[in-house]
Amino acid sequence: MAEIRNFTLNFGPQHPAAHGVLRLVLEMDGEVIQKADPHIGLLHRATEKLAETKPFNQSIGYMDRLDYVSMMCSEHAYVMAIEKLLGIEAPLRAQYIRVMFDEITRILNHLMWLGSHGLDIGAMTVFLYCFREREDLMDCYEAVSGTRMHATYYRPGGVYRDLPEQMPQFQPSPWRKDKELKRLNERRSGSLLDFIEDFTDRFPACVDEYETLLTDNRIWKQRTVGIGVVSPERALALGFTGPMLRGSGLAWDLRKKQPYDGYGKMDFDIPVGVNGDCYDRYLVRIEELRQSNRIIRQCVDWLRANPGPVMLADHKVTPPSREDMKGDMEALIHHFKLFTEGYTVPAGEAYAAVEAPKGEFGIWLVSDGANKPYRLKCRAPGFAHLAAMDEMVAGHMLADVVAVIGTMDIVFGEIDR
């Protein structure tokens, strides 16, 4: 007989967020994987190095571009690290706004994950459903920051501006009938809080729709049950965080264990899995969609009842109001100096971590007393998850690699940074 030997296969890019930057080198024995070696490259954004060349307040926008599916959560960690070094705290209203937008971001992230994971494994419709809801939440991003993705909305000392009293509306156009225009603008007749409240009312029914399509679908279960199993002990040893860790049965969530900003005042549950497979991680994220909806609703109710400042009045760190800046020369100079030169931060180091949608996202910041960081290091959750690729797919079939990449919810901006 001819000698039978393993062969090597180049696999990928496969996932929408691994657009050309993940090449898996798979060692195959027939269709069974013996070894998987992830090669990352062609992204090298040098975010950490770039941050060391810019004043503290000019790097907030770089954080959006790390995990570009959960933008404001990455900003949150960076802004909190600066606030720790400066010894300041955002006003209470700003903290609630941050919590609300962190959870909006979590829903945005999980919808992107669910849609693309479904598409990878062969479920087409769920992708279209998820993007229907994402559209509304992207409009919330746009309403507060003027942009649908890279918001740069969180600032040291609070948030850029208060929530708008009027939600932007669709404008008449030759391609849209009046009846359709009226239907589209029906939910946008009030403030941003009204719009978000309406979203929280109808979102649980949308999650039910996703579950109807997938949770008991036998093809979905065949592709995910028992695939990529990670025991709780191994998940801890590999440095897993977020749904990857909770899917293995460990109820670790920074929002509960180390509450930051307004999370200590929120009422929500931490979903955990039992078997640590792709299906359990799917169920954990689905339940997180419902819990995030609960938190957003609590924030909306509180923000309605409690007006107040959303930015510190300490103008060593925060710019003067737009109104002052437009009419007062000193305020204009102050604004210009603050955004070009920034502010000096006391020497020292700080680590701030948030429970980002993918896991623990942390920023370690070292200051030498200048207006730029001496050193900045990101702790990206996806990096540890990708490192476990070999262990998770060994012994599985080639088609299961797709399910494992999907369940990791990887975005490469934060991995190859």
C-alpha cells in the first residue's frame, strides 16, 4: 500500500471580521484536524505605539477602531484609565449614559456575532433579522456622536454631550412614499430616550424570533452541540473571559465582580453554560441580549427622572461649552489648546478593565507626568481566545473550524494591534 500521510491545508479568511487577516494552517488526517496554527498578519495597526505619540485626549478615537464591533466599550476602558490617573470621576448622569451605551454596544456586538455565526454555519435568515435591529441602534450612536460607528463619545470627565431631545427623522425623497415616510418616522417623533424605550419594548420579541429560527433547529444543534468543548478549569488556564468563560460554567463578569461607573446600581443576571460547547456559548450570548435590554431600560427610566451635568466642570480636563467657545475669545483659545496639546497627567500607572461584549478589555496606562502616555497596553479578550484555536479544533472535522471561529466572536483589530 502507498504510505498514508497527513497533508497541510491553508484555511481562511472565513469570518466577516477576519477579512484577509486570519490564515489557519491546518494539519489534516483525511478530514480530521490534527493541528491548527493561526497566522495573523497584514493588519499591524500599531495602536499602542501611536497612542504614545499623541496627547491623552487624542487617542480616544483609536480605541473605537480596535474592536470595531463594540466601539464605545473600548473607549470606556481607556477613558477610565485616564480618569484613574487624574483622580477624577464622571458625574452620575454621565455614568448612567455610559452604562446605557455600553449595553447598546453589547447588543450591537452580539447581533453582529449571531448574524455572521449563523451565516457561517448556513442559517441565512437570522443574518437579515439581526441587521434589522442593528440599524436602529446604529441610529442611536449617530444621534449622540454624529457617526454610526467610531463615536469618540466618551471623554475623561464624562461624555461629549447630553442626549438629544429630538431624534433625527427620515427626510422626504422621490424614492419614498409619504405613507412609508410616516411609518418610518413614527418612532422618531420624540427624544432619543423615547426611541430607545420603544426599542426595549419590542426587542425581546425579536430575540424570540432568533431563537425560533435557531435554538431547537436540529441542523444548528448538530453543528454546535459538543463542538469546541472547553472545561471550566481549562477555560481559566487559557485566559478566557466573557461569554467564552461563562459558556464553560464560570459566573465571572466584571460588571458584577468589580462594578464600574453605574453597574453597581443595576439589576441583572449573569447567564452561564453547562457543557462549554459552541451551543452553550450561543445560549449565553442570547440570554445576554435579554439582560442588556433590562439594563438599558433601567438606565432610560433613571435618565428621564434625573437631569444634570454630563461633563465635569474642571476645565483643566474638560473643554468649555460650545456656546462659550463660539462667543468668547478666551474660551476659544482654551478649547484650541486643550485639543491640540491636551493636559498633563500625574506620573504613575493605572489599569482599567471593562466587561466588553467579547470579554475583559483592559487598558494599562503608564504616565511619566507628560501630556502623552509613556506606555499603553491593551488587554484584548480575543487574543487569548484565538490562542486556544489549536486546542479547540484538534480532533474535529474541517467544517467544525467554521463553528469554532464563529463561537469565539473574533475581531482582528484588537488582536493584531
